[in-house]
Amino acid sequence: MKAKFSPLQLLDFKLLESHVEFIVPKDDEFDVKELFHSYSVDIDFGLKEDIGTKEIKLFTFIAINAEEENPLPGYKIVVEGGGTFRIQNPEALEENLKNNLTQFSTLNMMINNLRNIIYQITNLGPMGGYLLPPIDITQLLRDKAGEGDKN
Amino acid sequence: MNKTEEKIKALASENPASKWKEKVAFRKANKATLRQAAKVALRLLDALEEKGWSQARLARELEVTPQQVSKWVKGEGDFKFSTIDKLEKVLGITMHAILAEDEFVTTEEAFEERLKEEIMAYHQRRAQTEEYYKLKNQVSSSKAVMAVSHADGDLIAMAG
């Protein structure tokens, strides 16, 4: 099947920060899968659209098991990335689709890129690669909108 | 013996009239030199086209005969260093880079140009990264950077 390119273009992606710490478990026996599943995941992002260039810049932050107090054993991860996107011929697109590409797809792609980076880094660690679970992007956007309403 | 048979016999004779054997032997023995001469010939033709010059004009500029220039552009030239130097000056080209075979040769201008491109690319990357950091600072402050308008019915791309 021949793939059709999306009007959304990823122009640039930069990893701004990556920090991985390994906390040695006190217990000898534990289920790595279960442990990974119990990690807390914090995600934050900031999006800005340049009216002149029509470019969308998106900063994304992901912290896994990064609580100050009592983090779980294993990996403590913080990654940050920046991406630049552009929609080709936005005038030709419906408003709904344009919003979908601008908000969902951009964030989705950023999280995917960072997921890949997290996996690559942790794959060299004692517990093997940590694969960030699928994230509810809708909820993230809702939370962000709620944050905006409060301010 | 018909004409074709006569021709074949003449070609296969020990001293053929067309001297093709000598020509082949010469090409074999001077393969590398001829290849270099061909490269120079192509570069000369390109330079003449760029400048809009005729072969006769080049001959005048270099104070050589038009026959000599004709030989060069046919790939039959055997160049002295002084001739190469003159060609470079008159046409504003660099021949030593063309002449170097299987060797990475760069001119000072080409090196500077490349360096300039690399510096510009670095500055672009840096500027882009600074933009991301500006966004990061906005995220960590209390003000939300984006105002998300999300319709409840729109549930596309739930997981990512």
C-alpha cells in the first residue's frame, strides 16, 4: 500500500535534556513489567504558532518515576524535546482537521520521538528498555486547557 | 576479391593504412593521461560557455594559436605547469582539483565556503534550540502557553 504524506510536516526535532538515574532495588525479587507499569508519568508541553512563518513550535517534557520523595526502584527518567512543524496549504483544510493536526498530531509525534529516545537510553540499563505506555492525548490537551482557564 | 574483403585484408595486414593498431596501442599506453586531458577539455568547454567566449578568444587571451586551443578542447592537450597556470588565471578556474584523480582536493575558497555553511547551519540550529528553551520557560511559569479549544465529540487520536 502506497503511503500518502500528511499535510503536517515535521521540520525539526531536538532533544533538549535527557536524564536517567538507576535506583538500585532493595528487594531481590520483583517483576520488572509490573514495576514499570507502576511508574508515574508526568507530561507537560507548550505550543506556539508563528503567524509569520506559520511554523508550530512544540516543547514537550516527560518525567517518569521522577518524584522527589520515595521514587520507585529502577529508572528515574526526565526527557525534554523541541519540535517544529508546519501544515502544508492550511487554507485547503477544514478547521477541525487543521486543529487535529496542530494539537493532537504534533504532540503525538513529540511523545513518540521521546518514547523512542527513552527506550534507547534505558535499553543499556540493568533492567532493559522502558517503553512509555500509550498516553491519552485528549486528556493531556484537556488538562492543559483547564490550566489555561485557571490562569 | 570484392571491396569488403579488400578492406578487411587491409585492416588485418601487418602495416594497415589506417594505423588503427598504433592508435589503440597509444590509447592503451596513455590511458591515464588521456583521461586527464578529457577532464581538462570538458572543464575548458564549460568555462568558455560560462564566460561566453569562443575558442579563438581564448587563443587570443593566452597568445597561442587557435589550433592549440582546438587540440586542448578535443582532449589532445599535453599541458605544461605554466600553461595550466595561465588557463587558471585567464578563465578563473582551478585545474589542479580536476587533475587530481581518486584524491580529495579542495581549494581554499571551497574550504572557506564549506566552513561558512557549517557555521551558518550551527547558528540556525542554535537559534531553533533557543526558541524551544523560550517555550520551556513559558511552560514552567504559571501562564499556559497554549489555549486549547477541544470539542468533546472529537475523540480522534486518543492515545499517542
